[in-house]
Amino acid sequence: MKREYDPLNTVDEEKLKAALEKEEAIEKSDICWLMSTASGRRIMWGLLETAGVNTTSVARHNLTYVNEGRRQVGLIYLNKIKAYCFDRYQLMEKENGGYNS
């Protein structure tokens, strides 16, 4: 579980801040590593498609909530990919014909 930095908590403030920065650096490295290979980009594309990041969440029988939860997870990763390695995101889109194909 990812911890959040609380500026009001002065106990071990610097240690916590350093730990959060290290976690973010590792996450960035991991995502960029995954996106550095064609197979990694295919895996991520499939996950984003399964999450429905570019589809509507509206459905019958209360499935809208399930779909929106799935979509939100996909959007979190999509935003991280765009922030950490946008060039590889563009390559992934090109390799897969974009979302509108």
C-alpha cells in the first residue's frame, strides 16, 4: 500500500519523504522498463483495453460502478505512462492502430 506524505506529521518527516520519492522512482523505472519492449507495450495495451479507458462506463444492472472502477485503475496507469515515458506511449498507440481503430 502506497503511503502518502503528510506535511503536518513532523515525526520522521524527512525519512518518509525520502521513502516516498524512492518508491516513485522505482515505479517510474518499472513502468518505463515495461514500456521499453514491444511485448511489454502489448501487455499494457491489453490491460488498458480491458480497463476500458476509452469507453463509456454506463451499463445496465448497476454494472456502471464496476466498469467505472475498472476504468479508473486503467486511467491511473495511463496517466503514469504518459507522465513517465510519453514517447513510448505514442509508440504503443502507433503499434496498435490507436484507440479508435
